[in-house]
Amino acid sequence: MARASVSKTECCRFESYQACGKNNKMVGKIQKFFSEVVVELKKVNWPTRAELIEATWIVLVSTFFLGLFIGTSDFILSRLLGLIIK
């Protein structure tokens, strides 16, 4: 059985990746993307350990007080609503 003269696979199965220009362009784009990512990550001013710990504590304390405020507000409003409904 002979193969069709025109392949409908478009570089998917029968042609080698070397023969298909689409795949070479895609691989080049991916390599360029990751090399640019590395360059940009080198520009980042990463926080020191002390700065990171300080920021973490600020987030944890703020979260605690916000949760306390929301919980207290919910409790008070539910009691008031209960009084209004009775």
C-alpha cells in the first residue's frame, strides 16, 4: 500500500522535526522566552531574610485582626437580627 502524495499530518507524525520549519521556530521561541525570563529574574531585587520575616509577621497579624473584626461584626449583627425577628 502506497502513501498518499500529499501528507495531511503537517509535521505531526511522518515528517522529521528537522524537515518541518514550524517546530524549529517554536523551539527557538521557547528558548528565547526562557532566556528572557532568566535575564528578568536577575534584575529582581529579592528581599533579605529579615525583610521577609517582618513582612510575614505583618501579614499574619493583619489577618488575625481582620478575622477578629469580621467575626465580632458577624456575631453582633446576627444577635441584632435575632432581636429584630423576635
